[in-house]
Amino acid sequence: MKRGIVIAGEINVDLIFAGVPALPQFGRETLAETYAQCPGSSSMILAMGLARLGDPVRFVGRCGDDPFGRFCLEALRGRGVDTASIAIGGGVRTGVTVAISSQADRALLTWPGAIAALGADDVSDAVLAGARHLHVSSYYLQTTLRPRLGELFARARAAGLSTSLDPGSDPEQRWGRELIEVLRHVDVFLPNQSEACAISGGDTPEEALRVLDNGATRTVVKAGSRGAMTLDAGKVLSASACATNAVDTTGAGDSFNAGFLHAWLRDLPLLDCLRWGNACGALSTRGIGGTATQATADEALALVGSR
């Protein structure tokens, strides 16, 4: 893979119930307007978003030799993602996420399955060879990879790759301070505002940016309707969100990551990188699931240019 992007991450299916008026409660039945089975996981949605934008992507992960696993592999390959480094089977089953989505927000219920099986040794030097960037998502779900993630990022950097991390949510709500140490080896950190505040202890995204500033890592906070923000020369730089008629917000933050990294890896101005992220995140909400309506480069550029 010539100068492409390696994504080391989780593989699972999203079962999406959209148009839900309220979260289900025990002992009661709630109806959804529509349902879909879609490629899931933060890592898969990012990989497919980058490929949609025209970036070469190699995926490293584990999945079961089962119908959900085959569905995910077919989806990745259909988008042009290199799946040669995905381990299939080995006694694990592919994970499943039930996403309950409204126009305003979503709730997720996940059975991890093979997500925890990926380790740092699966991302070999041969996998990294010739690539330009390494990304990892779902720090808190990838429990086998997590203890050696700093080591993996350091190895990638030594091989000449830049690095990025999306932490995802911590199901245990523990958050921990070990992630702060890992960030020393990360070029771009991509939390949403609740994650940034929980990890940093800050009360606002702006405060979180300042707490997380280590002088080396570019932290970008995804702030929903407020758009996205980062620090530039010590000052908060923000780009407003793009207005769309959202059908389903599943994976919008991962599509933001795709747009931001696509622009950042091309050395575009920082404000443009934020705008690319916002555009790709917004356009991904046009349909059900995180990948069905992800932006092409022309679509994202048109939306960025209109602002």
C-alpha cells in the first residue's frame, strides 16, 4: 500500500433502529420508524469514509468466521479497503452494536465479540511498511491493544508514520489517566466534547483543550451542533457545524475524523481541516447507518466551499 493509512481497530455490525421517539424502558415496547443492518464500529466507519474520499486504507483487525464477519469484510472490500491484514475466525465471533437513533442523539448497546482480541503484535512492521499514517479508534473497547498502544504508536512514528487516536466512550466511565501518557505518541487526538471533558476533568470543551495541551498533540474536539474546535497558537480555533436535515447521526463523529484526517494529511490550513471534518460528518447523516451516505471528496469540497 503506497503511502496509505493503516487503521487498527474493531469490527462489528450495527443494527440500527432509527426514528425512535424515546429510549426503550424495561417492561415497555417502543417502536422505531425504520431498521437497517449496516457496517459498524468507529474504525470501520472511518476506514470506509477515508476510502470514499479517495485515500488508500489498510485495515488491521479481527472478526469471526460468521455471517456478521463476512458482511463486514464484504462492506470494507466493496469500498476498496485493503483487508489482507484482518484475521478471521480463531474461535472469536463478530461483535454487534444495537444503535437506537433519533434526530437529536443516539444510544448504543454493544456486545464486543472479537473487538478485544486485537493486539499490538497484530500490527506488524510489515503492515506499517510504506504507509504514511496510523489511526486507532475505540481505545476503551480494545482491551488487549490498550496496554501496549503507546508502544505501537512509538513504533509507527519511528517508521515515519504520523498517528491519530479517537478514544470513544468508556463503558465503565472510569476514563483513567493512562491515556494522557499515550498521547505523548499521538499527533492528532479526536475526542468528542463529553469524552474530552471526562478524560481531562475540564468542564467545557475549551477547558478540556487547554488541559490536554501537551505541546505535541493536536487535540480536536467534536462539539456536535457547535461544530469543532482546537487550539491554534494558544487560542481556541473553531469551525461551525454544517446544517443538514439529519436522518441518522450514527457514526457522524467517525466521518468527521475521515474528513479532518483527509485534509490534515494534505497539509491544508487548520481551519480548512475542521471544515472538512464538519462537512463529512454532516453529509454522513443523510441516510441510515454510518457509511451509506458518506461524502465523496467533491461533495465535501462543495459544502466546505459554500461556507
